[in-house]
Amino acid sequence: MTRTRKPAGHIAFVGAGPGDPGLLTRRAFEALLEADHVVFDRAVPNVLLDTVRSDAHADTEFSPAEGGPGDVAKVLLTEARSGRNAVRLVAGDPFGHDAVVKEVQAIARTNVHFSVVPGVGTASGVATYTGVGVRTSLDVDDVAAVDFDGLASALKHGSVALAVDAGDLAAVRDGLLSAGVEGGIPVAITGDGTGETQYTTISTVDSFVAAALGFTNRVVVIAGSEVSNVDKLGWWERRPLYGWRVLVPRTKEQAGVMSARLRAYGAIPCEVPTIAVEPPRTPAQMERAIKGLVDGRYAWAIFTSANAVRAVWEKFAEHGLDARHFGGVKIACIGESTAEAVRAFGIQPELVPNGDQSSEGLLAEFAPYDEIFDPVGRVLLPRADIATETLAAGLTERGWEVDDVTAYRTVRAAPPPEEIRNAIKSGGFDAVLFTSSSTVRNLVGIAGKPHQRTVVSVIGPKTAETAVEFGLRVDVQPEHASVPDLVEALATYAVELRERLAAMPAKQRRGSKVQGPTALRFR
């Protein structure tokens, strides 16, 4: 009897970079997707680990590296010899750590296949986010092993950067001074490098330990004349919404585009669902509508939300239908976010308003019914149970027959945790973004009114009216009602606000409406 041998797995040493998940390389991402077990450094930031976990397979195991290099190597080898793929996830670059180099050496002495995926070094990566180009960079595990004489020599030709534990800052200062480095040379200390709360303070070699009081975990010390570039080239901390905590009253599925745009501007979004979507109480209407789509009963299908798109496609899936069964039916969408949901199913909408992305904007561009050019005069309008009648009435006025169908119900979501409710009421959020009247009503209902210090941003006039009805001050409203324009308008407002605050005397600044990260920039 021939026994089949289980194929050996693979070991990948993967550099995670300084912490920003966006700095993971494509090869690193692919290795993580294939992993059965990820053994990570405790120095890898939680935000990056959370991103990796969300993209990994549901059964991928995660565990911290424990013990010395030999112990970690044994865990990796056990996995590979069991036919599983193991990833050793390391902060920065794998070969920037002596302990990891020893792990690689231990694996290399076996016949197990392995690879090393480089990552952006912590010191060099954080220096770039801080706005300083460096000639020499070191990720330091043991300060006692640092060649400070070599660093002193390198400083004569350009700036240097060291990633060290915050508790080792005094040893770094003493090492530089003892190597003859002048005490007055500029130094930048950066904590939470490339993270959501990265913060840089400027000092000198002889005083940076005191300046970094309160910094914890890994920090990056940058020394040299190029430190003066922080104010000019420090792009990460100068983004319009950097450090702002922004409340997004939407589910994670709905908030994806908005949260991504907020993060690109430097904000820290907090997604709080205010609406839960449920099927209609009586599904017969939707069943007839789906049959009508297939039978050619409709000339147009008009979608006013991504939820409506999802409800129709879920019904299609139940009946074994796909995008081909939409043949002959033209699609109109109230806005770009809804249009993207339609495109995700392989269909290109015929009509999306160029200007005002609302019911009025769609009606302004929707042609009246013409019995010569329109052999079918009926429109399907699948939407929420609480939708307004504006669109249906406008279409009827234009001569169309409208099947106004309840595709889904919206119900108020459960209240958020007490910590978030307290932050909403006490001004713990710098801004809130409302994308509909229902998000205003439901947020106030489940969590209370946002503090008057919180910047209130609304997507359009109807939402603004509702916010005012609930006693909120509307600060931001984009010219066009879309999620990208809403975020852009908030970013523009933040820039203008920062400029006004910068022009104020310090005493007036402290009493201004927006505190937190905005005020922090002027310390």
C-alpha cells in the first residue's frame, strides 16, 4: 500500500512596515491571505492587525511571538511540517531585527521552504511621514549595541533616524552626546508613527528626553539639520482633518466609502449604525415587481439608495436570476453612491444626475413620458417604507405610471455603547456627518443630541432642515449632495477653521467652538 505524503507548508517572514496598513506591500498582503497561522510581534500596531484579520480567512490562527528565536522558529516549523502556511509578521523590515534574523537562520538550516518579504523600515518610514529625508536609519532592538560613533560621523553628512523604545530615549541622548554630537543639533521625536494619532515634537539633542515626556511604546528619534523640514514637508500631520474624531451614523457596510475618504484626510471615523434594514412585512409587492422586470413590464427602474439595489438583487438571487434579466430595462440612480452599487452587479446606469443628486435633481433630468418614443410607460420605484412622495409624484406629473414598491423597511438601530453616547453628548467628537433626515432623527433618538461644539455636516437641504428642527446648528453642507462632496466640504471647512484659529490671539483660541485636535495644532 502506497502512503501519500502530506505536502509541506511554507514559512514567510513578512515586514509589516511602521504601522499604517496602507504600507503593506502586495507580496506581503498575498502571503497573509494564504496564511493558516500568523505569528506576530507585539510591536505590530493593533490597527494593522485588525486590518489583517479582517482580510484573512475566517479560520486563520493568530498568536503573538513568545520566547526566544529558537522557540518562535519551532512554532513556524511545526506548522510548515503539518502542511500549513505560517507567516511571521514583523514590525518594520524582518532583517531590521537581530532576533528575527536568528529565526530565519534557524529555518534556513532545515529543508522547509521559506521566503522573506521586505517591509518599510520603521525609522525610515516614520521619518518620511514626518517630512524628513534621512541618510541613515536604524530600527534598534538593543540600544547598548548601537554604534553611536558611527551615527555621529553619519550626522556630518545628513540626518539620521532611530526607532527605539520610549524608555531608551535617555540612553540614546547619552550615547549621542558621548560620541561628540553637539547638544544643540535639532531633534524630532515622533510617537505612533504613521498611525492615526502620530505626533511630533521638536527639540534638540540635549533636551529631547524632557520634550518626549508622555511618549510610550516605540518612538522615532530624528536628528540633523533636515529636521527643520518638518513644518514644510510633514504631510501626514498636516492633512485637513488630522486627528479629528468624526461620528459616522451609518453601518460599516454603508460607511465604507465615507470612512475611507475621512481616513485619507486624516480623520478617525467612528461608525455608529442608526438604522437597521429589514425585509418588507408583505413580500408580495416585491415578488410582482421582480416578475415585472423579467417580463418587460417596466421601461425604467429607479434606485434611490444602495439598500434598494441590494434588496432587488437579493430577490433576483432567490429566483436564480442575474444582470442579464435586466435586459431592456433602463436604470436611473439618485446619486453616485447608488450608481456604484448598481455597477457592482455589472450594470451601467443610463441616468445619474450631474448636478443636485436628490429626488429634485433626478426629476430635473428625467424626460417626460412620450407615447411615441416610450412603448412602455411604467416605472419601478423600489425603496424604503419611509421614503417621501416627491419622486413618485414628480414622475406621475411627467406622465409615467409608477409602481412605488416597498423594497425594505428601516427601523431604528439599538443604542450604541455608553462610552459613545457620552462622547456624543459631551463633545468627544469633532464632527458628525449626516447623510439623511432619518440618520438625524435616529441618532438623536438612540444617543442624544451632539454637543454644540461638534461640527455638524449634512448632505443636503432636506437633511439640513431636519437637523435644524432638532435644534442642531448646521455648519457644513456641500454644493452637491454626495458622500465624496460631503467629506470634501468638511475638509475645506477644517482648513478655513484652522486659518481662523491661527489668526486668533491665544486666549480667544481656547474659547473657540472646536477643541481637541484642532486646538492641539496651535500649542
